[in-house]
Amino acid sequence: MRLTRHVRAARGFGLLEALVALVLLAGTGAALFAWIGQNTRDASRLEEARARAALRLQALALLESVNPQVDPQGERAIAGLQLRWTSEQTELRRPSVPTQAMEPLRWKVALYRVKAHARQVATGASVDFEVMLPGLEDLAKASATSPAVAGP
């Protein structure tokens, strides 16, 4: 009896143990590959979102020079960026608040909803967005260009 115990202990792994180890290794490997694939897809989506956000920031910087009161719709292209916009007035025009006492009114201000479409020419990436912008009417220019009304 003692001899069979020593022989059995010296045999090492059996076929069943080796198969269990291979199944565990394969399951762990499959889970690892699925995790790596998901991380790769997530990284790709994050890069696309970052590119869209950068494109939107470039378009917003270009829209800063647009006065929707003067240009309610239009198109501009600069440095590989094409921008198209349309706007609609959402608030009535109001006189601006003077910054100093006895200062004459200089501006009338209105709020506009601007719908924009930006496209990167090199990559073809595009983004659509809306932003609220003020529209300014310069009362000094309006009075200078309008003909004087003669009194009675």
C-alpha cells in the first residue's frame, strides 16, 4: 500500500488537470481580448469626440466676428474651415445701457439663435450646433447715414 501512494504522488499532472488549466487559460485570454477590444473602440470614440469639439471651438472663434444683426445668414471659409450659419431673432431689440452718466445711447441690442454648420476641408469632418449671440445695431452709424429731416 505504501508503495502505491508514493507512485501516485510522483505521477504529476493528469490529463484532466491539464484540460482544466487550458480551459481556464482560454477563458481568461478571451476575456482579456474582449476588454482590449472595448478599450480600443472607446479610445476611437473619444478621439472622434475630441476632434468634433476642436472643430466646434474653431467655428465658435470664427462666429465671434459675426454680427447676426448685420449678417443674419452667411458663409465664411478660413484656414481649411468652412462655416455656414443662419440666425433668427429671439428677443426684441432694446437700447443698450449707458456705461457713463449722460452718455447718449450708442447701441440697440437683440438676442439671436444662430444655427451653424462647420466643416473641416482636409478631413471632411463636420459638426452642427446652435449658439445664442447678441446682435448689435450701431445707432451712431444709423443716424450718420440717414438723411436729415428738415423741420417746418
